[in-house]
Amino acid sequence: MAAATTSKVSRRDEDGREHVVHVTKSGPRRELACDTCDWRQGAQFLPWLKAQEHLAEAHRATIDPTA
């Protein structure tokens, strides 16, 4: 069995605080986990989009720090 790999989606809110959702891939499934509020969700399709939606809706974090 292959090892799980992790990436992250991060956004900043209007106050400059960074919020991060980690995306862990294990086989065809991905697990999303928010550092800020301990929200967790499984996702098979479009996990990065779901992470961005969570950050925008739950934390009003929409500013991409890499842009």
C-alpha cells in the first residue's frame, strides 16, 4: 500500500490571519482537515475546491497568499 501524501490550501482573512486546510491523499480518497476549526471531511472529487469553499465560508479567508 502506498504512503499517504499531504498538500495544503491556505488563504488569509481580511485581518491577515492565515487559515490552512490540509489535503491528505490515500488511494482514491482524500481527507480534508482544517487547522483553524478542526473541520474534517472526506472528498473523492475536487478536494482543493472544497477546501477553498470551507475557508471562504467558515473563516472569510479568500486572499491567496501565493498571489
